Amino acid sequence: MAKNIKTRAEDYSQWYLDVIKAAQLADYAPVRGCMVIRPEGFAIWEAMQRDLDRRFKETGHVNAYFPLLIPMSFMTKEAQHVEGFAMECAVVTHHKLEHGAQGLRAAGELEEPYIIRPTSETVIGHMYAQWVQSYRDLPVLINQWANVMRWELRTRLFLRTSEFLWQEGHTAHETEQEAQAETLRMLDVYADFAEQFLALPVVKGPKTDAEKFPGAVTTYAIEALMQDGKALQAGTSHNLGQNFAKAFDIKFLGRDQKQQHVWTTSWGVSTRLIGALIMAHSDDDGLVLPPRVAPNLVAIVPIFKSDEDKAKVAAFIDKIVASLCGEDELAAAKSRLSSGDITRYFFDKVTGQGILVDWRDNRPGDKQFHWEQRGVPFRFEVGPKDVDAGSVVVKRRFDRAKEVVEASKLTPKHLRNELEDVQRLMFEKALAFRDANTQRAASYDELKQQLEKGGFVRAFFQPDREAEAKIKEETKATVRCLPFDAQGKTGKCIYSGKEGAPEVLFAVAY
RNA sequence: CGGGGCGUAGCUCAGCCUGGUAGAGCGCUUCGUUCGGGACGAAGAGGCCGCAGGUUCAAAUCCUGUCGCCCCGACCA
């Protein structure tokens, strides 16, 4: 058992933090509520970015960049938007420092303060108003990769930090139908990404009015279930209607020769997904990464006593690496800068995913724990006995399976197949967990009881701000979404008793 | 913003009540023995005891103030 990680049963919240620490994904920054994303963590974000970016481009979007600072007056233009974000905005009021009695102090007060973007609808809306003149300028399909800041009262690494990284797509369309299609298209992109890339099963559906994005007509979300039975909103796609178009005067001359407002959408996922990944897949031994996300696919742990054995093992490992990564890469890696006696070879130059050989002067057991806690999908153990037998001991991270594999079988194709297997099995495991933790409530009492056990609870419920607030007060649970998979089904509302209520998904959420 | 806790070595913390030479474990460095699931021994490096005042011959310790962080709630991706 890992001695630096609390078990999930003991203290789930501490376990989460311990896993992050042990895998060196992130660290606390000297600024309240902010984190430093360390290389191991950032590599996961890069993997997500790469795959998402491809998906965005495949659906016709392009990237651009808008400024970090937004004139404060922009925030007031859309009424609900102010309501939603005003309380958590960092404000920039001065533009320089000067020497004062107590050291440096802010000086040069700005006439109009800036806020640090909590999201970019406003500044992007402002620009779109200038760019869009005609229906021929539509649709505008822009995404930006950026950081945003929301001055949260309470933070947790990755799940909720004051500053976080995300992407925000902002599109403008000629018609309501197009905007709606775009909103759902991107929700599907997110759902597919979560399931295929993160091995994270999600429930898709619209939010209730009480839970939607400030300024949206409808917010759609993907909701995932974590191992402690809490739900996590993993991505959102908003149909903003003409709310922002009207607030920022984004107008165009239509095919009918009339001025009209555009229809906009926005959609985003953030580094919170790294938190989702951890809480969905990791175990008491530390991080478990789905192969598609893992920066390193295999960690090879050599075992030897004498220098003679070491040479023998090294030669054998070289052969394995050459087979998996190619002779060129084997040679290239030897002349590459590396730190701490760990040699890294690119297995896939496109994704940057690699294979490591851990030559550090530590005991083998030490190294096993080291790579295990970092979630590397496979570990190869190679000692003199293996060299003699022409085989390798292969250890699979996600289920601790161990098998002896003939070295000649270790081809790129074989490894890819193995990785795909793990990817699929991890998804199936997460899906089975979710199914086992999804219940159905026929009454409010049943809902209360079932929420005690955690997990998702499906029930017929007529969304209503007051009722939702009351339920949240009594159970801590909220309506996560109105699942698409139950669309059209209606029944008797568990709260009001009225017929014709849709099926909703309840859960206590992060 | 309410409630709780904590600031002492890179990390986790002891010491504080009862003022008097700055401590432990882990980690780090070097050497040796080791090495198939977290090794052992020896020798080292590492501190403005969060910060500012005060009391005192003397403050990590007592008093005042202040800043920061963490945890639990309310708010939220």
C-alpha cells in the first residue's frame, strides 16, 4: 500500500490531494486559491488540448486570442451576466507601482477599472459587433485557449481554482436554428471527447433555469460521476440566444435586407477535467491515467546487481526500445538532454507520448511505486532472468494485472492494442460504476434516502427555482441536467405531485 | 463571508503550558554495503521559529497587532 496516500475510504478529500501530490501534477502557488500546474499535470492538459483542438477544427472552428483585461463597463451590459459574475471578479484599478512609506504601493489610478476576465463573452461580443456586417460574415466560429480568473471563496486543486486554464468557443450565427445546432454539436464533441479520450462516461442534457449560465437561454452540460458518488459538471455548451447580441449590438444586414441581431453560443471545458480524470479513475495506489491521456505509456524498470548484469539488461532493453520506438529514436534519445538518469524515448511523435527507462540508482521496488503513483499505464520489469528467458514482466496499472510477455511480441502494434484495451476497459469500468450508482426515485422521500447513498438519482420532477432551492437545502443535491436519454418520458413530479414532469438527474455536485 | 485549525529545515511535525545553546522523522549530498515491490550504516548540508511592535537581563515560548495558508459551510466551471 502507498504510504504517502490516504485511502479513499479513510478520507476521500485527502486522498484526492495526496494523489495529485504524489504524481506531482500540481502544487499550491504563493497566491491564494491558485495552483502551479507541474510538468506531469501540464502534459495531461496538453494531451487534452491536442485532441480537443483537432475536434474543434474538424467541426470548422478556428483559434484566436482576446485580451485578459475587460473594461468594467462591459460587464454591466448583460444583466444576468453581471449577476452571475460580478461577485467573483478580480479588478485592476491601477497601472503602476511607486515607492511609499510602507514600501511599494499602487499608483496611477485608472479612470475605468478593468476586470480580469472570468469568461470572455463580453469582450468577444464587442469585437464581433465590429466584425459582423452582413449575413455573409456569418457564422463566426472562433475558439480561444486561455486562462480566466474567478475569485472563488473556496478552492480545490484542479476542481476549482481562482485562475484556471480552459478553452472557450464563441460563435455567432444567422439563425436561431443554426445556433441551436451548434450548441448541441459542441455538446456532442465534449461528450465524445470525455468518453473516448478520458474514458469518462457522461450524461448529456440541458440544465434547469436555476442552474444555467448567467446570460444563456439554455445551458447544456455533460455530467460525470466521481468515485465518491458526487457529480461533476465536466463541460458546458450554451445557447445564448440574442442576449449578448443585443447587449453588444452584434447586428447584420440579413438576406431579407433587414438589420437583425446574430444568435450566439459559447462552450467551454477547463483544467477541471484533470480533476475529473483523477477522481474517476485513480485508486488508493495513486494516479491511473487512461492511455490516450498518459504522457508516458510505459516505464521500464531495469533490475540488476553487477555491472555485468546491468550491461546485459541494458542491451536487452535497447532491443525492446528499438522494436517499439525504432532504431533512430533509440539513437536520438541517447544524445538528448535528460534529467536524473531517466531516458525517455518517443513512442508517438505526434502525441509526444513516450516510453521511459528508469536507470536511477534506486531499488526496483522504489521505482515501481514511483511510476505506479504517476499513473503510467504499463511497467516493464527487466532483469537478468528475463533476459535469459527472452521475456519481460509486464504490469498493467489500472487493474494491477501482471504477465510475462515474450520480448519478440513487443511491437508497436502490440503495445497499441494493449493500450486500446486498457482505454476500453477503463471506460467500461467507469460506466459499470456509474450504472451501479444510478438509482431511480419515485417519491421525494425515496430521493432523500437514495441521495444519502450518493450517486445519480433519476426522478420525474418539474424544474422550478423554489422547489430546487428547497431540495438543495434539504438534501444538498441539485438537478444536474434533464438527460437526453430520457427525453420525452414524463411522469408524476416527486415534489409537486403534478403529472407531465420530465425525468431529471439529481446528485450532490462538486 | 461565517465556523475551525495552522504558520518552526524542502516536506510532515515536536518544542510553547512552566522564557535560558534550534529538535525529530522523511527528503537531499557524499561514501560503503545493497538491489525481482518503498534497504542499511556512516558522515554531511540545510533555520531571521510568518511579519511588526511590546514585556524581560533574556522570547520560537508571554502580550498586542498584522499578514498568510489549510479545512468545513454558504457561492461557483
